[in-house]
Amino acid sequence: MTSAPQLLTDPFLQLPTATSVQVVWFTEFAGVNHTVTYGENLKQTVRASTTKLSRTREDQQSRVANQTQDGQVYQKPVQRDIWRHEAEVTGLTPGVRVNYRVTSVQEDGKRVDSDVFSLAATPKSDTPLKILLTSDHQLKPMTPANLQKVVETVGRVDGVWFAGDLVNVSDRASEWFDDNGGGALFPGLQGRAKYEMSHDGVKTIYTGGQIIQHAPMFTCIGNHEVMGRFARKGSLNDEFDDTIPRVVAQKIYPDKSLIDNSFNTNTYEEIFSLPKSKEGGKRYYAVSFGDTRLVVLYATNMWRTPKLDGKFKGRYREAEKDLNNPENWGYGQVIYEPIAKGSKQYNWLESELNSPEFQQAKYKVVMFHHPPHTLGDNIVPAYTEPVQIIERDSGNIKAVRYEYPKDADYIIRDVVPILEAANVQLVFYGHSHLWNRFVSSNGMHFLETSNVGNSYGAAWGDRKREVPIGYQEHYVKLGDPNGLEPIVPTIAPLLGEDGKPMPYIASNDITVFSIFDTGTGTISSYRFDTRKPDSEVLKFDEFKLK
């Protein structure tokens, strides 16, 4: 007896146009027929095209199927076969929602249907929309609760903007689809999660929210969407950590594939159908959605530990054990895609900011992963190429250090000024797992709403960032190193131990999400205390885009 087939995900929506939308879903069988039925009484049918993901694997640290502890099933990375199905539903009218369902048929003729969901073309301008602003899910503890509360609080959203770090290790299939912990990416965004939280002996199961079956999602690349050198290491975590700059890879591996021997975003790009730019493909792009022009940049670098004790390849120095083996160096916080003035991405951005689509949009929003302003730890050092300093003692390497000149921060020096000049109203980003926001002297808003699942704290009050002392650069321990004061929430700020309102939320109990209402130009942020499962979701901050 073969068991009934199952879909690995519900369908989700991608790449809407004025008359069409892409429907995407995944299975663990190649199948013989995959279709979308849609319209009145689901009478219309369109066939899907199928591709196989090329790099999805499981390893000794996966938590999937029968593996609940390290190495029970997998002792090393092993290919996991996953097929992606995509069909284009056409003939749509903006503003009219249409029911749809997907069906996959196995080689043995057995079929499986999804539930019925609804889809729509890209909304016309002047359509009031509710857009979920989110980032940094990464299978973190509060994420399913967060997404469940989105749906319970605001109902169906019209779109999702995701500022990077969807999972932890991009090539580990279970993190996208079916991790045993119940918090994988797709289940959370599709209301199929099963994440148990307990407080004071009371257990609550959160299922996430049925969101992307009905609303298209636009994503950007965070540092966790990038994998390092392919199959050189014994685990996927190690492979993720094993990124090196392309110029170094060209020297070390002159005759080998540059993608396989430096870093890649293959799995991320295979999973999503996104708008494309001629210069950057899916990695950076711009799209019109209702009244908004959304510009998505590829601005992220390799996260390395700030620790200085010599055991680790870190932000500021190489591990002592690897000093004589440059192939194992981390090369500091490698920037994956140039964005400095004069780079291909910068030039593309400049022309996008001058385009009629951008200039005529009512709302101009730019999304990327790395923070321009934050109280989080990950903004230090500056977003610039690491300057390598090799210290020698009679010819032998004694230390390899990295400095990051603050006046060469590409985001602050090059990108932010042209965004200000182009009258961008909102810059939206993630990375530091907290909520905070800022406003420039010109009135441009900066929002980081990444306290979705966990937090590593804020550099505020007595809590300082870990920064090196005695280096050439001055690395900022407290506040926003780029000089803006955080805004205290306008409605219901949390109070600190001193009883004063705090300008941020960095909590492992309180989860935050934000909604952009294009009808009013308002961005509202909400918080939910997971220690009190029966408590209300509280709107704590609101501001308006000019």
C-alpha cells in the first residue's frame, strides 16, 4: 500500500501583473501532472511547469522526519529531492478576487488537492492595501505566534514585504518546509505551523497565519539567504559559514566555478519568482504595487562574531589556528554585492530613482536587509569592505586583523543621500531582531521591525555592543552609530526598569509586526506578549508617510 500523496507546501502567490499571477507549490515527488483550477466553480485549468531544486539537502543538524537529535539519520549533507511547480493564471481583472486550487498527480495516478484559496491581479493605484512588513523569521520561537496574530488582528493582508533572513541555512530543505520544531518558513506563512510555547505550565500551540496563499510576497536577500563554498565542509552550518570574497576565490581556485567556490544564493533564487532587473536579476529589483513603488536592494554582508579571543574567524580578526592557511580565512564581514557609488547596483538604483514609475508613485519605499540606523549590534562595524592588516614577526604571520573605516560606510555615504534626494518616504530593513525607528532631518522614515521571533538586545542604557578597543577606528558601543535618535513609540511604548518609555522593543517574550495601510499612508506597529496567550494584541506605534 502506498500512502496518499501530500503537498510539501500549500500554493502561494508570486509576481502579480495587471492581468495575471504565478501560483507556486512544492512536492517531494516529480509527478506526472500538476495543475491549477480556478475561476467560477473552478472550471478553468492551467498546467504547471516543474523544476527540481538543485541544492536542497539535509544534514546531521537537520530536525526533520525521524531525526530529532544530531546525526540520527544523516551524518553528512545528503541531497533531498524536492520539486517546484509553477503555473500562470491569466485573464484576471484588477480588484476581482478569484478562487483557485492546485492538484498534483503522482506517477501511480494518485492525486492530491489543496484547499481552495483566492488570488488576484496586481492592485491598481488608488486601491487601499494592507501590507505586512516582516523579516528575520529564521525558525525563531515567536514567529508562528506573530503570524497568527497578524491574521487575527488585521484579517487578510494584500501583500508581504520580507526584508531578508527567511531561514538560517538556505540549503537545508527542512528549514523552508517541514522542520520538526514546527517553525519552518512556509508553514508559518501558510497557517500550517505547529509551534508549542509554554508559560507557567500552560502550553499554547501556534499555527502561524494563512497569508501567502492569498497575497503575493516580495523578498530581499539577507545574510542567511547566502551559502558559502559548496560541499567543501562536513555540515551545512559550516558550509553556510564558509563564504569568501569572489576576488579571493579567483586567486585560490582559478580554474573552478566561482559560484561554487565563493558564495551563492542558488536555493533562494530557485524557490522564489520575483521581479527582475536587467542588471541584478532577482537579487535587486523594483516593482509597482498599488500606490507604491517598492525598490529592493541586495545590501547584506557575512555575519561574523565580534569576539576577539582568537578561537574564531571573526569580524575583526582571523582565528589563530588558521593564520598560515589563507584558504580557511573568513576575510571579515564580506559584502556580497557591491553597492558603493559607481557599482553596477548603485548605477541601477540611480536610474530607477529617476524612472517615471518611481517618480510618479504616491509612496516610495526602499527595502534591504542591512540596517542604516539601529540600536542593534549588527550595524557595527561600518558597511564597507574590510581593510586587511597582516601583522608579521620576522616573516611569520602573528595576526590578521580587519578595520572598517566609518567614513567609507557605503549605505550611509552613498545610498542614503540619493534616497533622500529622490524623496523616498520609507526605508525598511531587518537584521538585528528588534523594533526601532528613526526619522532623518529631511523627514525620511527608517523602520526596523524584525523582533518577530527572538532578540539579541539593544545597545541602549547599560547594555553595550561588543567592540574592539585599541583599533584604529572608533567602534560605537551605544545608540545608533550613524547619529539619529530613536523615536519613542507614539501610542503605547514599553517602559524600562526606570519607568521611562523605551524607544525600542528587544524582547524574547513580546513579538512585533507592522502593517502599512496605503489607503491612509499609515504604518502601524503591534505587539503581542506570548507569556499571556489570552492577552490582546496592542497597537503601540503609528506614523504617517508624507
